[in-house]
Amino acid sequence: MSPLETVATTRRGAVATIELRRPDALNAWNDDVSRDLIAALDAAAEDPDVRAVGLTGAGRAFCSGADLKSTAAPVDGQPPDLSVALKERYNPVILAVREMDKPVVALVNGPAVGVGCSLALSADLVLAAESAYFLLAFVNIGLVPDGGASAFVPARAGLGRAAEMAMLGERISAGQAADWGLVNRVVPDAELASEGDALLDRLAAGPTRAYAGIKQQLNAWAYAGLRAQLDLEADLQRDMGQTADFLEGVTAFTERRPSQFSGS
């Protein structure tokens, strides 16, 4: 086990599985998770004995998105600059997954929401439990997709479905996600761990240099502009964080009531 606080890495042969461990908060992503995830990913990338990497969540969720208690809090009475957290803490994690020269498999054991959805879709292969779902919840609190979702969803599912997910903010079941091409496979909940182990073992036994080359090819074709897209997402999110709609969205979320957006 790793000594990190919110993430644990387990080793099984040449496979390293990185697990988000804030189950009581449905693995909501805060600053500690950012710090621990990047440390775990960097360690896996640098370890020559690691040949494949899994990403999953403890408990009932893969990741329920950004922890609004830490990201949406006012700073000196002013609305937060949401771009800072994205550029300094979230985006480096996403880039670490995409640029690692080893295959990364997301084992989506439950809800993958907001930036948690982005994290899952940043992986090379996505294996989802039947009960899992995917949700770009940003619009429901007056925000835009971030964490690379505006690149990953259209690349995997097409522009029309990306617009539907981003603008309607509705859950996409694991089965529908497979039909759309968002995920590679859906398995019964009880079989996710064993199926994930089998897939990771297969990759770990494979030609790792070829995998690295394949990732370079796919990144060059589908994600050549990813860094610029992440910056655009962060800049737009900064603007959204200054709006009355964002304040209303967060307030309505915490009060468990429908939002009343004004478009301002």
C-alpha cells in the first residue's frame, strides 16, 4: 500500500492499481486527492517494474466530481477563481494519465461524475460495472465541462452526444455509455475486479513499447490539442465561477432544491 492519505496503490505482479479512497465522500476530488493522485501516477510511470495501471474508486463510487466544499468556497469574500485549481491540480493529473507511456485502464465501479467522469474517460480503456453511470453535471450548477471532458467525450462518442451530455446534464448508464462508445466493456458488478485483473494482466504481459507508441499515435490524432483545450476549459470555468448562475447552482445544490437560473 502507498502511504498517501486519499489514494492507495496496490501492486500485483507488474500491475499497479490506484484507488481513490474517500468513500464516505463518494471519492469527491479535493486538493488532497490531486496531490496524492499525481504522486501515485508519477510513481507508477517511473517504476520500470510496472507495466499496466488501473484506476478505480473505493466504496460505491468511482469519483463523484470536485468537492464543492473546497473548490466553490469564496476567497476573501469574492467568488473563487476556478481556473487556478484546474491548471495547478486537476489538469496535471489528466495529462499524467494521457502521457504515461504505459496502458491505463479505468475500472469504473460506480458513479463517475463531473471531473470524475473526465478522469475515467482519460484512460486508454474503460471497463464499467453495470451499476455505474457517467454524468457531466457541470451545467447543473452553471459551469462548463472541465478536466478534458470537452475533448474526451466528443472523441469517444461524437459531437452530438457530447453536446447532449454537456448541455442536458443527465446520467448516462453504463449500458448506454457502451452503446455510445464512451466505455469499452460493461460487466456485472461482482465481476468488475476479476475482469479488470484479467485485462490488466493481459496488458502487463504485452509489448509495452508498442503500447507506448500506440498511445502516442492516438494522442497525436485525437488529442493533439489537449493542453490547449484544458487551458480553454480552465479559462471558461474561471468566467463561469464569477456568474450569478454559478452561485445559484451551488446554493441550490447545497439546499437540495431546483436551481433558478437567470442567465447572468
